[in-house]
Amino acid sequence: MLTIQIAGHWGCTVFVFTRSEKERARARALGAAGAFGYDETTPVPLDAAITFAPNGAVAVAALRPTARGGTVAINAIHLDQVPAFSYDLLWLERNLVSVANYTRADAREFLALAAQIPVRTAVDLVPLASANDALVRLERGQVDGAAVIRA
């Protein structure tokens, strides 16, 4: 959800796709112009898209609403198999890129911008003894924001 806030700060119109109605409501509250389920479409072609799900099918689906010359960035540490897809999704100069090569300089730039905006974050503090429970809650979509384990 940090991405919504930064893109909004830059004057971008943001559309969010997620399975969860709760997350769609959260995206709208943070300034997204629209929030949709995976089976819905945007009202306009997208200049760019960022995927966060570690699912190759989501990355391919993000190419569909992306306009000519647009970019889809995969923001996942790992990604399951990208399914075969029609090459026409890459035609017209669409780009599919990864953000796997994030650097320390990128992190410093992000933190400075986050402080300038400032971004709002939601943190769920979890005692170390409850770390496994927190992982289960995270998997079920029951964590708002980030789960932070406290020793």
C-alpha cells in the first residue's frame, strides 16, 4: 500500500486489483482511483502496472490492460511459473520487467521520499513466540499492513 501513496504523490492515477474486498477498500482509502477483482478491467488503458503477487499468471494478466509502450513491473522476490501466453500481449512495445535488482541507493531514495510525503503505514506487532500464528494470519489475509516480529 506504500506504492499507492507514492504514486499518488507523483500525480499518478492508481488502480488496484486484488482478490480481497477488504484490501480493495483499503486501497481506495489510501487514494486509489479504483479497486477491482482480478476478473474485472480498468476503465482506461494503463501506462504501467506493478504486480505484487508471486504468481506468473498475475504478471501476464497485468499486460492485458497495459497500453502501447507501457511497462509491467514484477515486484516479487520469487515468482511461480509464468504460463505460456500469446505474444501479442508484448507487441506494441509493452515491457515486462523485474524489480529484483533493488539497490541500497534505491532504498535510501525511497526512505527519503517516504519521509517527505510522509507515507502512512500499518504495523501489526507480534511477539516472537507468536510468529507462526502471524504467518498463518498473513496467509489468510488477516494482517493489516506489515507483521513485525518483536523479540
